[in-house]
Amino acid sequence: MSAAEREEFDNTDRARAWAVHAFTASGAVLGFLALAALIEGNLQAAFLWLGLALAVDGVDGTLARKARVKEVVPQVDGDTLDNVIDYFTYVIIPAMAIYWYGFVPDGWATATAALVCGVSCYTFANAEMKSKDYYFVGFPALWNIVVLIFFIAGTEPWLNLAIIGVCAVLTFVPLKYVHPIRVKAFRRFSIPMTALWAATTLGLVLVASDGAVPREVAPGIFWVWAAASLYFVALSLWRSMVGPVAKG
């Protein structure tokens, strides 16, 4: 873009674009607060901070496209900014939780956390990480969600280790995983299901005080949460098997 073309944008456009970048960058702050909570031994608070970071990541791309940030402030690469923060919040912090909080059997924590960090490098370096219809290709390093599932369901360490191993392998298998905001197919269902999933997740995390297992404390909320989760699993499997899905 030429200097003349950039001058077409007024101060309001620039302020809006920089505000979107600042909003994206707030994910790093939220990630730091989650890490601090882990260090302080408050896993519940860590998940709450990670939830806020996930919410930021879920909407900042839409805001960036509306604000035309790539045109207004082309000197800042929003995709790189987003990837740096995502690696921190989706990979590093969950890996630290695996390392510190006994989610895997004794003696496996270091190797498992290292595996999570290592395989996720491929995800973020993969130029074909997303399909043309905005599904992720290969397991999209959603380790924050994986560890959240362990926390909510109270699954046993050996099962957790097996799940992590499967997810690591699926990183390199070109199955499709739905992006609940960007994928247009069935969006009229996906948006409400995302809201339901977020609300039930919040409820389950909040009941987990004093080391309680959310699944046991609030089984009703847990099964609603599980049903919302299975919706996204089913949609991802459908896309993987049948190819691009028509808009719904």
C-alpha cells in the first residue's frame, strides 16, 4: 500500500485499528495472570484467566477484519501477534499445568509437557493449518481445552496421558476441527452452542473450589457441557468425512 493510500485513513480509523491490536495483546496479560495463578497454586483462577484469553482470541479476528487493521496499520502483523499469544495461552500454560498439577502419572510430567510444547510448534508453523472453509487441519493445539477437560471430568492420570498422546499424533493427521466463530456452515447453531459451552464451563470451574471435581459437584451442568462439547466433535467428524459442508 502506498503512502497516498495510507493517508486516506483518518485518525479514527487508526485509533480503531490500534485498539484492536491492543485488545489482541491483552491476551498476553491474561496469560500471564493465568501463569501467576498456577504458580500460586490456584488452578481454578488459572482457568478463569485462560477463559478470558480464549474469549479475546475468539472475537479479535472479527474485530480486526471490521477495522481493516492490515490496511490501516500494515506495519504490525496481527497474525504473528495472535500466534505468539496463542502459543503462550494454548500451549505453554497448559504444559505448565500438566507439569505441576499431577494430571499425568508420576515420572511422566516433564516428558509430557515437553511433548505438548514440541508438537505444537508444527501447528503454529503449518502454512496449511486452516482449510478454505476455516476448519483447522490437524489437532489445533487446543491444550488449554484438553487440560480443562481433565480438570472438569476428574479423569485418571493414565487416561490423561493416553489422551495427550492421541492428540499429539492427531496434530499430524489432516482431520478437520471446527472453528466455532469463523466456520459458516451451521453457524446459526454453532454460535448458541458456543455460548452454552462457555456458560456451562464457567459454572463448572466456579464450583471447583477446595479441590472438588466439577463433574461430581454439578452433574447436571456437566452433562449439558458434555452435550455442547459433543456438538463440536460431531461437526468436526462430519466435515472430516464428507468434505466441505454447505452453509447452514
